[in-house]
Amino acid sequence: MTLPARDRPRGVASRLAPFGTTIFAEMSALAVATGSVNLGQGFPEDPGPALLRSAASAAIEEGDNQYPPGIGVAALLEAVAAHQLAEHGLAYDPAREILVTAGATEAIASAVLGLCEPGDEVVMLEPSYDSYAAVVAMAGAVRVPVRLAYDEAAGRWVLPPGALEAAVTERTRLVLVNSPHNPTGKVLDGDERAEVAGVCCRHDLVCVTDEVYEHLVFDGRRHVPLATLPGMRDRTVTISSAGKSFSVTGWKVGWACAPADLLAGVRSAKQFLTYVTPAPLQRAVAVGLAVTHDLVDPLRDELRANRDLLAKGLAGVGLAVRDAEGTYFLTVDLSPVTGEDGATFCRALPARCGVVAVPCSVFYGDPDGGRSLVRFAFCKRRATIEEAVDRLGRWRP
Ligand SMILES: *Cc1c(COP(=O)(O)O)cnc(C)c1O
């Protein structure tokens, strides 16, 4: 029971209190304090593509500095529409079916806030990106996790068949999916995509899909948007962002594509969160989207090489590496090396060898979830990954 307002102590509202401050702040501060190599937070070290930087500067200099239209700058809406069509064969009307947001984070928040009533259930994969649980709580909705499992024999993370179906009740409002998946690096395969689509269609559910790593998929695998599956386009909110594709995570320019009735829900929340997204950055992202592959193809190759180097280094000290099929991240299981939980291990690792990582437990709702798992980011300069591998190699568990 919540106490009356006048009787409550000052501070964080009860529905947000469980989330505390994110581990990323703590770990990044620890990295600075100890001079460690920071493979915790997922942001690149390079300054971002020159093409985007000069387009943003030019837009600012030209005076594009006032409120843009609420749905987004026309050039970016059109660029997103052209991108969805060229990449995935998905046609969206830029006037009614696309919304520019303050990063994918705001698109996800707006979808949950704008489409859910209090008490509605949101089914989501677990582990999950840390904002999902918090925004479901802000909406007064209920998080229903579906755990991904690691299949040792297949050597990959899997969505256990039937698990999604079993999580659906008459209160389910949204199915929130993320592929390529943070923190595991998993990419949903054809059977898993069909399972998600089957559940959504059978139960007439709305699917919200976070595809920010759509271009960062390795080893010849392909990202297939859930909206391309039969029956899905008209029940899916597809979310992506410039941050990961173009290595500009500080820009926070994202977008949602959805049929007009669903997009209206997303827009109704977005307009009272940030109202608009910075105009000059939208203009620059439109320039980037027109040459997507010139920017993402070299990035993908660099990331894959970094992943391989890091995976080898981590395996070399005896950790059980769970290789990444996409994204910025890979996970390791500590159990072959130590009985410590991930949080204890990550707090000790800077002093042991000068490397920072994050415990996967922060991506689970229940405190024991992902206990022995740790996530490492490989979206760093080659020299940084080499240094981390070197330091890990000098440490003996
Ligand atoms: C980084 C990330 C986001 C946030 O994207 P922004 O555009 O920076 O808001 C959303 N979802 C996942 C899975 C991410 O890893």
C-alpha cells in the first residue's frame, strides 16, 4: 500500500524505485577511477562518420534550429520510408506511418505508454534491454518475461518453442521483441520469427519490435524484420535508430514505423515526452540513410573482427564464451572459472586486470536471473580490444 503523499518520504516514486541507477553509470565511473579498459557500456570510441558530422554542422549553420514538425523532418521521414522499402520490401507512408523519436528508447517508451492501459500485460524476451522493464512500470503495465535459453549443443541462444505462447493471457496487450538482441547478441532464426508471428496473429496481439541492430548481423546471417512475416505488417510497430547503425549513440535519433492507427498511439505519447527530436540531427541522419551501406558495411566487418578477437581472449582464460550472431555484445558464463556471481565478478575485475564489463543480472527481473553471465562490448577501437585481451591474458582466475 502506498502512503498518502504527505506521509511519504521524499524521493523516487515507488513504481520506479526498484530500478535504482543503472549499472552502466557505476561501471563507467569505476573504469575511469581505475584506468580500466571499458567494455561495459555499448558506445563506439570513434567520432562518427564525417559525412554525418558535416551534415549536422551545416544544418545548424544554415539555421535549422527551431521546432521541426512533430512527426519528424520530411527529409528523414522520406529517407526512413525509402530505407524500409529498399532493405526489407516494407512500404510505409511517410505522412501517416512513420514517426521520428528521441532515439529508439523514446519510441519504445511511447509505444508502451501510448498503447497500454494500466494493468495490461507486456510479454518480452528476457534478458532484456534495461529500459523495457522501467517503461512498462511507468505505464502501470505488467511485465511478463519469456526467458531465452542457451542451447549448449547448438552453441546458441534460443527462444524455447512454446514459451511465448505459454506467456500469453487474456490481459496481454503487447509482445515486445528485440532482435538482434542485447545483451545476448542473438538473432532470431526463421523458426523463432515464425513462432513470434504465429502467437501474435493467433491471439490478435500488437508486436513492438526493437531492431536497432538491424544492420549489425554477422557471418552471412540476415536480419528479417518481423513486420515482413505474413499477417504482421498491420500489427507491428518496428523501431530502429541511427545510434547503432551509424555509430552516433549520443545523437538519439530514432524512428517507429507502424500502421496509422498504432502509430497514433505512439505519437500521442511522444508529443508530450519530448514533443520533437532535434532538427539538424534529423537532417544529418537522412543524409546517412541514403548511403546506409557505405557506412554500415565497413562497421559490420570491424565489429565481427573485434568479436572474434575478444571471444578468443575470453575463451583463453577459460570463460565459456557465448558467441554473438549480431549487435555490439557477447556474453560469457563464469561458471567454468569461478562461483562468483556476475555482479561480484564485474566489481572485482578492474582491480584484478583493468577491464570493465557488466553483469547480465541487470537485464533480468528476478535477482537470480543471469547470475553467472557477464556481457562484454566489442564496439570499440581495435587497439582497445587488443589491450583488453592482453590484460585478460595476464590475469589468472
Ligand atoms: C542501444 C539500444 C537502444 C537505444 O537506442 P537509442 O536510439 O540510443 O535510444 C534500444 N534498444 C536496444 C536493444 C539497444 O541496445
